[in-house]
Amino acid sequence: MNLPRKIERQEDGALVIHWNDGHHSSYPLVPLRAACRCANCEDEWTGARRLEPSSIPPDVTILAIKPVGRYGLQFDWSDGHGAGIYTYERLRELCGCEECATTPG
């Protein structure tokens, strides 16, 4: 399992995770906030999105980062949201770098 070695915020606001396999992922905050899968943002039975991406403030920031067990992170967002758990597996799936985009699975 890929685990974060270091988590940091860049000056432009992006979240950067340095993984134990040497990979580095950079996450712009609006798409990361939009990817939340909590029951408020996504219907847990149908998977239908409840969160309108246009409702996310363009200047949304992460106020706090909390580990959840040994499997994920929870973010307190400046828009008042904080219920979602982003598993490490999900965060790797969300990595938008060229290497991850061309790697199957």
C-alpha cells in the first residue's frame, strides 16, 4: 500500500503528498474538494453527485488535515465542509500527473 511520507501545502495553495514509493502528487484544491465522496457530496446508494462543483469557492483552502486511522486523511475546508474521508488509495487515483494518467489500474 502506498502511504504518505510527507504532506505539505505549496504557496499556490495546492496540496502535495510525497509517497513512500518516491512518487509526488500535487492536488489543486478546488478539484480535490469536488472529489469528496461523503454522503453530503455523493449519494451513497446511487453514487449520484450532490455537490455542484460551481458551488465551491475558487479560493477554497484546507484549514486542517487530520489522519484517519492508517488509511486516509480528512480535511477541514474553508467552505465549512469536513465530513469526507479521502483514503490513500483514492488520493493516488486522484493524482493527475502524466505518469499516473498513463499507468493502468
